[in-house]
Amino acid sequence: MVLLMPHYISDFVKRLSKQYFFSPSIINRLAFWFGYPRTRDILSALKRPTSYYPIRVNTLKTTRANLMDLLEKLLNIEVKPHPLLTEAILIPVKGPYKIPNRPKKVVAYKTAAEGVMRGADLYAPGVREADDNIEPNDEVVIVDKYGQKVGVGLAQLDSDQMLEHKKDKIAVKVTKSLYWIPHLRDTAPWNEGLFYQQTIPSMVTVHVLDPQPNEKILDMCAAPGGKTSHIAQLTKNKAKIIAVDHSSRKVKTLKQTLSRLGISRNIRILRADSRKLDMKFREGFFDKVLLDPPCSALGIRPKLFDGTIEKNVVVSATYQRGFLKSAVRLVCSGGRIVYSTCTIDPLENELNIKFITDNFDVEVEEQKVILGDTGLKIVDYYKFLQRFYPDIHDTPGYFIASLRKR
């Protein structure tokens, strides 16, 4: 494990922490790997959304051309095809816009505030604090706990009602947000299962797996179902897929995703701990394994702030190794494991791959679909690894490795 202990927190790191609201220990790690100027660029990119909003066409139900035409007519927006991924559509994101001050203020929790900054309404469970004198139809400014303005809107509830946190109540109807992304959920194309909202690196991950009809494929951490449904789509529902997640809530979401997309054939959903699947399946049962484990999520964007500390990264990396060891046991000789994360720190990426190749009979293999950069030059096979950087590729931060069991 790579630790930077004891920590020396430079004045530069302290300034970046105060400016971007990331923990000093994480900025210290990023600066160790990428240098100070690049770290500032990465943090700046993580604070804003990508310049486009990607969706994946469900080609089991429609074509990209048909969906593009439908979205442009329905939403009066311009959409573009991705130049390399034939199932991907790019929707331009607008902003940032100047958010004015208002006398009355509502403070939102992190996730809710990050939704508002992209144009979502603020629901009552997302309200952290509210000024005492707010009444319905008052214009209010919405901020996060650090006072960063994300939108303005009209109050739908009074202050006391907002803080009751009733699940389905809109607290503030947003009229102006920091960025604008069209609302696609609950539109006719969404309800008909014609697309899935998925990042470009996530789509690339499934192409790297290269699923084929009749293969037995395991998705070890399958919820919310983006990659599972993409596997089914690329194989025209002809692969035998086992989709696993440990949380009953996540399994419910996974089932809802697959149902909406019209994918049910040849998929078995399990609620289980994927680290212990060797109790359910014999060694070498699967032809291919996809592993996108829980991680520190440092690459997710946009984020207003991030409270992750170095200890969280270390704990995540250790946890991920349990999944990797299980994946090696479950895949057949000659079979493929694709490992991906939405984080930046090499402890969860290159160094986890080094751990598994040093201790098990697997090797890193070249990826056939490359849209990102190579891995960090801290392992011999860095050219076979793939990284997406928020400041370079206009994507979330992301990592992909393809392993072959000997």
C-alpha cells in the first residue's frame, strides 16, 4: 500500500483545499502522482460537468438515427453522434451561468445541490437548512454547505415544511441553475427504454470486455445495470449473464433498469457478496468477468466538494482486492477479467492490478478499444492500461484494465 505518512501539507495544498473544497490528504496524493499544476487542472475539471451529456442508445429497441431525431423534435435540442461509439449520443451541456444572490437562502445537501447545479428541482429530503421566513412562491437562492451557489428558484413549501423532509415534496422549483442539462427521465423515450444514461468510459469498458453470444459472463457489482444491459445489448440478448449485487436496494434498481430497457432473457440476478461467489459457482465457471467495484469515486463529476480522505482510498483498495481474487477463481483458463473504477488514485488502479498479477496466474492484455490515455508508468505494462482524465478527455476520471487468466 502506498501511503504518504507522515503528511507534510504545503501552503499550496492548503490553498487548493480551501479553493476546491477537497481534503488536503487527497490533494497531497494527487500532487504526489501528477504534480501541483496538473492537480489544480484535475480539481478544476472535477468541479464542472463534462461539456456534453452522453446517453447510450438501446439498439435492441431502436436505432441511433431514430432516437436522435426523436430527441431533437421532442426536446428542441441539438444532439450529436459520438464519432467512435456507434451506440452513443452526445447532448451539449450549457453553462456556467451567473447565479444571482437572493435575500432568502436554502442550503442543500451535497447530492441534492449537485443535482440542482445541473437543473434539477430541489426536493424536501435534500434540504439541509432553510431561512426561517421562507413562504411558498418566495424566490430563494440554493447553496451547498460551503455557500457555493448552484441555482435560484421559487419555494413550493415554507421553511418548516421543507425541513419535514417529506419524500415526494418539491421544496424549490428551480428556475435558473449553474448549468443546464435537459431533463430526460420520464420522457416518452425514457419510459419506452430507448436509451440509458451512461458515461463514455463506462461504455468503453464493456467494449473492452468484448462480450460474445453464448458466453457465460459475470457482472460482479452490477447495479444500477448500465454495464449489464450493455453486455446484453452487444450480444443481442444471447450471452448468459449473471448479474450480482450485495444490496437489496441496488438489486431492486438493477431489476428496474433491465425491465425498463426490455432486457430479461438469459439474465440471472443474484443478491450476494461477489467475494464469496465460489460457494455458488465452481472454479473457472465463467468465460468473462466484469468487475467495477465500489471505489473512492474521486473521478465522478461534477462535484461541489469531496470529503474523501486518504484512509478511504486505502480501505477501498483493500476491499477491491477481495473482488479481484474472487474474479480470478471464477473465470476459466484463457478467460478475461475487465476491471474498472471511477477513481483517479493509482492505489485503486495500477497498484491493484500489480497486486493481482504478482500473486495470481493472470497477465495484463492489450485493450482493443482505446479512447483514453495509457496507465501511469509505475508498472511495466502501463501501455496496456487505459485511463480517462477529467482535465484532458472531457470525461469523468476513470481506469480500465483487461486481464487474461493463464
